[in-house]
Amino acid sequence: MLKWFARIPFLIITLFWGIFALLSGANDYGGGIIGIIKNSPNALPWIVLLGINYIAWKWEITGGVIILLIGLSLSFFFNMWSTKGLFLVGMIFIPIEVTGILFVINGILERKKRQKM
């Protein structure tokens, strides 16, 4: 059950913010399909996170640690001590960090379960 509490929210987070990043600046490029294509580099970080999501589904501990480190480094990068940074951390990065922790916990529990068998 814990496995799905990590997988589904992280997939939703990456897809939501990836689509948001893809569509948010499309109007600046004229809108429509051409605007989305021209704005596609804006969604590249979220595509990378989607790839890391695949890693976390295959190897939960490794993927969870990567997700957690990315979340922590982005929290630091966006200066979480400023008021604008706190909003970004709360809205974007803390859920990423929590899902990373859940992946690690689930991976450890699965490993212990396999060792008992």
C-alpha cells in the first residue's frame, strides 16, 4: 500500500507541473501547437523527473534518494528562507521530497520482506 502512496502522487506531480510548464508560456510564442512546441524546453526539467520516476519504480531506494536529493537541492537553490521561496518549497518541492522519502521507506521495507522469505 505504501508503494502506491509514493508512486501515484509523484507521477501526478511530475505530469501536472510538466504540462503546466509546457502550456504556461505557449501564448508568448503565438499559442496553439506551434507555441507549445516552441515552449517545450520549459518542460524539460519535468521530463527528466518523469525519467527519474521510472528509475524509482524499478529501484525504489536509488530512485527515492535521487528524488529526495533533487527536492532538497532545488529547495536550497530557490532560497527557501525568503518568503517567495517558502511558497515554492511548500507548493512544489516538499511534496517531491516526501515522495522521495516514501520511495526509500518502501524500498527498505520491501528489501526486509524479501530477506525474511
